[in-house]
Amino acid sequence: MTTIRKYRLVCSPYTFIFTFVLTMAVCQVEDQNKTKLILAGFVPTHPNSSWSASGMIPAIELALDDVNNRSDILQDYELLWEWKDDECDPGLATYLLCQHVYNGSQKIMVLGGGCSVSTVPVAAFSWYFNMLQISYAASSPELSDKSKYPLFLRTMQSDQMQNAARITIMKHFEWTHVATLYQNEKFFAMVNRDLIERLKENDIDLLTSMAIDYDPRVELGILKERESRIIAVHAYEDFGRPLFCLAYRLGMYGPRYAWMIPGWYSADWWKENDPRVNCTTFEMEKVVESVILTVRVPNDLSSKRKAISGETFDEYEQRYLNRLHGRPEYAAFDLHREHGYGYDAVWAIALGLNSSIDDVSRMVVKDSNGTSRPKRLDDFTYGDSEMRQVFHRSIRSVSFTGVTGQVSFNQFGDRIGNTAIYQIQDGKTILLGGSDQEGNMNLFKPFKWQDDDAPNDGHQHVLRVQYLDDNIFWAVVALSIFGVVLTLALLTFNIKKSDHGFVKLSSPRMNNMTLFGALLVNLSVILGVIHDCSYLGVNVSLRTIFCVSTNWLLSTGFSLSFGAMFAKTWRVHRIVTRLHPMNEQMQDKHLIIFVICLALVDVALFTAWQLVDPCQSQTKIFLVEISKNSIKTVTQRYECASTFNWWWSGALIVQKGLLLLFGCFLAYEVRNVKVNGLNDSRQIGISIYNILISSIIGVAVKLTLTDKPSLQHVMIDLLVFFCIVSTLSMMFIPKIFAVLKDTSGADYQNKRNAERASLSIGPIMNDVSSTQRERGSDGTVDTNAM
């Protein structure tokens, strides 16, 4: 047993060495037997590039190693790449594509580029060589145009997709006024145009949108002058650095400003040494604090699912960092925050090629000796459109879980995915969460602002609707109900005592019309305050019914009530001035027809108004207040109006105004008439004066107190109440006292009979004498002197 143990101890190291050497030999033989498939790579790494993607190289090469180590993917092939630095230069990129094609080995596909500006010409040219192109970073919306770039796909979403996240952020903070700046390039102009369209769709006002160059002093000056606080920027980072330095010089930073920029800038981009930036690192850190960045989701934010490589994003990223910092060939490369897109781009190519093997094998190719055999992937040539169709179909249908989440492509070759939201907090770019294309935002870290609260947009609106105060509402309703009860009581009195001599002489039928008009006016006041109260909520349809009814009742009630008084005064004027032959009597029926005609004029006018230009209840701004922190409070109230409201209202005012003026003229003419037979003429005259003065005050209040609707309502309603109560009191209190003193009316009738007998008063209005009157020294007509 001892001998055997010693033998095992001695032989074990040799066995291990032998096994290791044998395994390496087998692997080398296998690698030598694999056919190489080479990708044409484009990566901007030059220091003079407007944007560097050098950090993508370790991720891409890590993915190539992972793919080649899998026995179930491209089993007989080895996927490699040859990359060139296009420096984000479109001309150079086109030249390098020609070198890829005409020099060196056969390329099967294009991987890259990084900058959209240099990717566009490659995508427009490479499809002529039947090469599919997969980009890991180019996000220009232009590349979604399949008529120009039919074989282009990308594992990064279009920059237009980021605009959806920006709109979501704006709505989250209730920003409604935004300005945009964009680098004067076609790519950024398209993204900016898409954002403007989305702003319009979401009712967000665009203050201004301007293209910028390397010295955006003028543009920033305009933004500051217009008090733009929320600014979205579309530009490369080499434009961003001088832009933010200038923003610091102009004071456009701090708690009052929110900047939004692309999230694909390199890490610590504001710290890069740039000869065009004359700000210190401290100043740059100060100006970029709280800046919001939106970019394609760099990893699966929703879970810790394992990717196709068999690891989570955190595990993959650790391998990436170890490779980046542990290999000397990557010493000059910078960490790239979106390295996962390069990793997933390689996997998309590998899976697409792998799924193409069976379809390609059904094709036949002839060897150099003329022997036919099934095609292989390495048989691809730049003129093989048949294999290109297979590759395109296979990659378009690829769907897998990558380190950046689920990878799949839409009909435009764009990556389907969400947008990540970052914010610079305390000098570090912090991932806060993400947003999907439906506008749903999922944050696992909060936004952090320099003043705790998010900046307002400089024009932040607080919209509120002011209703009539409840106390005022119930007070006006109580007064109006009192007016209704009073009117009904007087109407009952007037009808029951219409045969009483004193009441009969005042034309009770005309008085009934006055009372009925007063009743309508009281009801219009109640409907008016209901329209303005809070109890109807936002029911605009119901408010419209109340507002239209209020106008109809008020105008018609005025015509009936004032028209009846006007008609009676007119009759007195005709009698005392003897403008007509004495045998021409104006009976009550003539006056009633006149008043009805006035009411019909109102009905015709309001019918035409409602048919041609209908009144509706709508909110109207009557007060705008701006606080110290630039919050604009807009107060609205419900108002009954139409498109040409002033024209229709003007017609009513002219009609009623002429009637009032003529009524005052008649009242003035008969001011000294004192005829017992016309026992309420003086009271009617005083009432007409009251109505005129109250109407003038009411119109003045309506025009001047627009910013104080409650006070306006109270004053107008009190004026209406005063007119109704004072008019009815002057007209009916004397009648009530007369009836109380002479319940049967016999005494009054005997007195009137005696006057008729002594004065031979003719049958004018059944009691007004047509006998010659004598005027006294005071200008009054005294029946006793006749």
C-alpha cells in the first residue's frame, strides 16, 4: 500500500502536465481546423475624435472570445474582427471601408461604427457589397431609413427613442416651457425636430430652438433673456464642454436650471482637457451638477437575469473591467459606459450567422476543380446577394437576452428597448432608473436637486378655478328667494284686489306684467349664482344650461317689468300733453301688446344668438399672479360667453339703453303730474330713475371688477335686489295701505264718483278726465282747481 501511494504521489504531477499539454494540443488542432469569419470593424479612438469609443474594444473582443469558446455556436468557425479608427470622420470612414473591402482578407459583415456622422456613409456604401452592418452606438434617426440604408441594424436604440424619456421627465416635473439647442448637424437636427413634434403632442410650449456652433454665446444669451430654465441639448461632447463653460460664465446653472443632454458622453466628459474650455474643473463640476442624461439602457435594469453568456450584467462587467485594466494593449483606452452594446452586437452577429448555416448549406457552390458542394459561411463574397438575403433574414429575427437586456430588432433595424435615466450628483453620473416608450418611468433612485425642489420652468403654471364663495352663494339665494316670495305675495294681492277701486285705477293687468317680470329677474339671479358656484363641479354642459337660462330670464324679465312701467308712463305723458285727440284712448290692451312686442324682440334676438353663435359656459382667465420663485398662478372662472359675445351683448345694451333713456325722458316730462286717477305715476317715474342709475352702476361694476368676481357678483346682485324691492315697494305699499284703510273700496269709489260728477271727467282709462286742466303755480295739475 505504501509503494502504491508513493507511486501516485510521484506520478500525479506528470499526469497533470501530460493532460494539460494534450488538451492544449487538441484545442490548437481544433482552432486550426476552424474557418475564420472576419468582421470589418470601425471604432473611433483618436484623441482628436469628437467622441471616443475605445472602451468598446475590450467588450467586443471579450464577446468574440466567448462566442468562439462556445461549442454550440458557429461550431466550425472562428469569429474574428479587424478594426480601424474612423475618428468620427465621414470621409475617412468611407476610405477605410474601401481598405477593408479591397485590401486584406474577405469580410463577412461590418461591425460599427461609433459616431453616427461616420456611420452614415459606411451604411450607405457597404450594402453595395452585400455586407450587413451592425452598429453598437450610432443612434441617428436617419439610419432608420431603409430606402437609403437597407442592411443597417443597431443594438442601440435611435436617439429619437430618448425623446420619449425626456418628455416623460418633463411631464413628471410638470415642465411646460422648454428650450432646445442642437449642434448644426443633420443627425442632431433630426433628433431635435422629433423632440419638437413630441412637445407639441404633449402640450409643452417650445420657447425657442436654435442651432449652435463652437461659440454659442449669442444663443445662450437669447435663452437667458427669455428666461429659459429647462434646456434640452443635442450635441457631441466636444460641443458640450465649451457650451457648459459658457453657461457657467452666464450664470445659467444652479437650482433654477435643468439641463438635459445625451447619455452617451464618455465618463467624466466635463473633466477632459479641452483647449477651447477656459473653465477650471471645479467650475465645470459646478455647472454640470444635476444635469440629466438619457441614453439607451446599458444593462437589464429590471432584474438580475443571466444573459446568453450565462452571467448577469454585474458578472459580465467585472470581467470587462478586469480585461480593460489588466491588459497592456488596453492601457490607453477609457472606460465606456455603454460597453454592453458592443458585447451584444457581437452576439447578434454570431447568432444570426449561426442560424444561417442550414439555409446556406442548401445552396450549391462549385470548387475550383468544378466539384459541386453545399455552401458554407466562408463562401460569402461581396457579390453574393443570395447569402446576404439569408444573413439579413436571420439577424432580423434574432432575439436573445443580452447584457443590455432583451435584444431584438424592429422593421427599421432599430433595437427595441427602454431608455436609461442618469443624473450627475455630487460630481458622479448616477443611474436613477429607466423609461419605456409608453411613458412609464421606473426610478430606483431619486432625482437630486441643488435646492431640494426641482427647478420650475420659469413659467410654471398653477391653474385654479375660482368659484363663487359658498357664503355669498347662500346669501344671494336667500335674498332672491325673499324677492320671489315678495313678488308672489304682491301678485296674489294684485289679483285678489284687482276690483278694489284704488288698485283698479293703477291698471292691475299691467302691474301683473311688472310682477311677472320681477319674478323672472329673481329667478335669473338664482340661476346665475348656481352657474358660478362650486356645486356643479366640472359639468360644463349643465353650467351652459344655467348660463343661457340666466340670460334669457334676465332680459325677458327686464322687458316685461320695465316695459310695463314704461308703457304706463307713456300713457300718462300722452294724456297730460294732449298730443293726440281726446277721443283716442290708450287702453290696457294696447299697452300689453306693446310690452309683449318688447319681450318678443328679446326672444328673437336670443334665438338668433343661440343658433348662430351659441353661448357656452367656459373658463376665462381673470387673474395672473407671479410669485418670487417664478410660479405663475392662473386663476380662472366660469363665464357665459360666445365667439362674438360683445356684439350680441352690445345689441342688447343699445336696445335696453334706448328704452331706459326714453323712459327717463317720459318720467321727467310728467314729473309734476299729480292726478289721483293716475295714482302710481310718480312712483313709476322714481322707479325708472332707480333702474337707470342701477343699470349704469351695474355695467360699470361688470367692466371694472373683472379681477374680483365675488365682489362683482355681490354688487350686481344687490343692485338687482334693490331695484326689484324698491320698485315693488313704491308701487304696491300705497295700494296695500289703501286697501287696509278701505277694505271694500266703497269709500274710495264714492270719492271718485263725486270727483267725476263735479269735474265731468270723461271715460279715459275708465277714470281719467279729458276736461281742461288748470295748472297751479307749482306746475302741478290739481283736480280740485278744475
